Amino acid sequence: MATDDGRLPEPLADNWDWQLEAACRGMDSNLFFHPPNERSRARNRRVAAAKTICGTCVVVECCLEHALLVKEPYGIWGGRSEEERAELLGLSRHHPASAIKKAMGRKE
């Protein structure tokens, strides 16, 4: 699937340097993105662990700002889940990835 590059910041180092300071840098991304068919209890534990890391991060605000700007449909970004970011954007909480994709003008 092609990425909608129109919603991403320009490829200038200043737009992305915050990621160099991220507490999650170099960590296993599986902690921040759910695997297929993840059950509620496992998801809650994974999300809590990811948010704990975000809670120590010096660039958590930049991360959340980026995720909201590009309407990131998946993962924990800026200490917020897909559902929490969808709510901040005023989108559906029940199907956040679908709502975010729809807001971006993409089909499912």
C-alpha cells in the first residue's frame, strides 16, 4: 500500500530529529504495535508497558504532535493509543484505524 506522502512533514532533519531522543528508539516495535488477533488482556499489558516507556520520554509531546498531524492509524505514539488519538481528533473510538484512514481520504 502506498503512503500518502502529502500528510508527512518535509524530509528536513529538523522535522525528524526529535526521534533521535525518543525513549523507544532501538526497542522492539512489537511493544508499540499490536500483533494480529491480540486479545484484550494481552493488549492492555502491552499498551501499559509502552505507555510506561513513553512516560519517561523527553520528546513525548513531539511524538504525539507528529502522530496527530499525520493521523497515524496504528500503534502507541506520544503515550496515546489508537483509540485515544482518534478521540483527540474527534474520530470514532470504536474503529480508530478505520476512522483515521477515512479522515485521510483513504479506503479501508
